[in-house]
Amino acid sequence: MSDAATDLVIHDSFSRTKRPFVPITPGHVGIYVCGPTVYSDTHLGHAKSYVSFDVVVRWLRFTGLRVRHVENITDVGHLVDNSDDGEDKLIRTARLSEVHPLELAEKYARLFFSDMDALGVVRPDISPRATGHILEQQALIRELLARGHAYEVNGSVYYSVASFPEYGRLSGRDTEEGEVGHRVAVRGEKRDPRDFALWKRAEGGHILRWESPWGSGFPGWHIECSAMSCRYLGESFDIHGGGLDNQFPHHECEIAQSRGAGHGFANTWMHNNLVTVEGRKMSKSLGNFTSITQALEKNEADLVRLWVLSTHYRSQVDYSVQGLDALKGALERLRAALRSVSEAVTAAATPAATTDAAFLAEVATAEAAFTAAMNDDFNTPLALGALFDLARVLNTGVARGGLSRAALETGRARFLALGGEVLGVLDAASAAPAGGDAARYVDLLIETRQRLKAAKAFDLADWLRKEIAARGVVLEDTASGPRWRFNA
Ligand SMILES: [Zn+2]
């Protein structure tokens, strides 16, 4: 293996094999993930995709690689019909709500980012928009024309699929209708029904249009990703990610465009599987979607992430309210372990204890299992299993007692690194027994109760104790004074 080799193995959708991941530039990773078409609410299908790739990026960074994560915003050219017919999705929705298409794009792009922020998805390093990269797209189309991969008809430019024999290799399909080799009738301006638009002539009244060597028009949907990935990651880059539903035709077309222009393009293709509802794909067009905003009204973000990560990114995950509820206990077990070890750290003795070595070895074993799972094509269900093992190690260590503060702090730090920094399902604040604003007021109430008792106002002190308990605080009077915690 070369110097650039990592311990990571990734399933490449193009070769359909798991392969050791070797970055093009040692120590660096360029990753492009297809972003949203911003014309409607984001739903849990998007959560599956973007939380999965969030963890991919987090893990790459955690292992010490420097990552540039590029994820586009589609704000032009994504037509209602994949066969290059019908209206632009943005323009249609904007027309119906009587706003400019880019007002609509701005509204839904902001909503997308606020949903992703709420889900703890780390923002991409670059979020290029299709409308901001018209020149790059035109340059790529000129290159494809010069190389004989494209032809112009009446102010539109189409990709000639016959000129690129590899078309269909990624998805095993080359038409909307079926598998490679299937032929359908030629429609309209295309020479071959498989051909797709690189540039479309703008008809009268079309709002989003730009001048071009072929007249006034707008880019096809697929060309933006070829143009913008090249602009920010170079002609060859490490990983291209996206949803399985975009494998055909979108990614197939991206490959034809970029490789047709002589670029190496993506070394590794990663596809996340879909969210289903009772076995059917969750999608805007099927009307069976739960928006991320709706999901987060009822569930904590940590729980939604735990639900996504409980299934491997290449497997389908079925959505149900009961399915999410069933994970609440699991999330609480992680938080309880964090609370317990945090309290133990505060109370522990400082000198090293004889029991430390055994405890630290168990922590290391759980972390090694976690690392092995993540390095095996980002196997988050197995990694979560290792995280729960680590929670048990912490609980057992705390219950046994006698550990030094340093050992407990190490266990706590490793737990937060794996559960928080990598998977993003655990953080010190959401599990905190004390600290923060609420805790200061609880402290004040308990201090008030102590003063009432000292002043022999026992009725009032008892009343306050009940009121404190009714607000979810467990209060114990110990020899060294009152101790309290929030009821889990
Ligand atoms: Zn794309």
C-alpha cells in the first residue's frame, strides 16, 4: 500500500466492492455530496442522507484527515420530468406562490440549513449554488461539444449518450424505463432517447435565463454537479456521495459529463439508501413525508440521529412514530452513563488507583471495536453497539468504585468523543445533571428551604420540598447537607 493508505474500507457503488480508501493527496480528502433542490420542506429522507454523510465527514476528520466537503444547492434546472420535459421545479412552485424563483430558493435554502443545524449536521465547507456557476457550466458544455460528446439543436445542447459507452455502468440502467440496452422511441429534438439536456433554450416568459453561445437559456440539472465539483475539488477527487434515488439518471449523467470532458472525476462513489414508510419511499411526490421540522417538534435531534444511525447508510430505514419512541430508552441509557461518570469524576479521589488499569483496558477495548466498525464502511449500527458497551464499562466502573479521577475522566472523554464528536448523539449539556440556568434556580430554591428550616418555618419548608419534587428534582438530605439531581 502507498503512504496515503488509511485503515478505512469503503464500499464503492461504481465497482460494487469494498476497497481500502487511499486519498489522492495523502492526509487530505475531497468529498462532494449532492445537495437539495430548494423548492420545498426538507423531510426525513434528507435526514437519512445528510446525517449519514455528516458522520462520514466527522469520522474522516476524527481519524486525522483534512476534509473539504462540498455540497451544492440546486436552484435552477431541476425539471419536473427526468426526461428533460416539463417545468423547472422551482419556477413552477414560485409561479404558484407568486414569488421570484430565487426568493423561493432563498427561503428553502435557509430552511434547509436551519433544519440541518438543528440536527447537528456540520455545515459543508462550500455550498455552491447552480445559479452562481453558469460560466463554469457553459465552459464544460463547450468542452463536451468540442470533444464530440454533445450536439446543439435549436438553441438547446444535448449529451450524446452513444458517444460514451460506459453510460449505465454505475446504475445498471440507461433509460428511465429499464435496464441497459432497452430502447424507447426518440422524442422531440434528441437523436437518442437516452440523451439528456446540458443546456435548454428558454421559451418566452422563462424567468431564469442566461445568454450563451447557443442563445438565451438555462443549464440542465446534471451539469452543475460536474462543473462545481471540478471547480472546488479538481478534475479528480476522492468521494462522491448522494442518495440512491439520484444514482440514475443524475449520477450516471454526471459521470458521462465529467469523464467525457477528460476528467478523472470521483474515485469512490457512496450512495445512502432511502427512508421508507410502510415499505414505500418517503418522498415529496408520494405525499407520505414527515418534514424535519415536524419530526423535531416531537423528538429531540439526538433521537432522530440515533434512529438514522441505528441502520447502516446502505440499508433502508423504515419510519414510524413507534420506531423512534422505541429508541428513547437507548438514548437515555447513554445519557445516564454520561451523568453517572460525570458525577463520579467530581467525587473521585485524585491519586491513581490499582483498579485503574483494568478499567482503562476495558475502555480501550470498546473504543477499538467502535473504530473497527467505523473503518468497515462506516458501520454505525455496530459502532453504536460498541458505544453501548462503553456505557456499560463506565457504569460498572462507577458502581465498583475506587477509580481515580484521571481514569474516570479518560473514560468520560472517550465516551464523549465517540458518541458526541463522531456520532453526534450525545453531548455534555443534554445529559448534564447540574449546571446551566435551571440548576442555579434549583440551588436557590434548596437554599431557601434550608433557611426556612433554620427559621423553624417547617410548614413552608415542607411545602417547598414538595414543589421542588413536582418539578422533577430528586432531593436527598445527607449528613453533609442536601444533594439533588434532575429526575431522569
Ligand atoms: Zn449532483
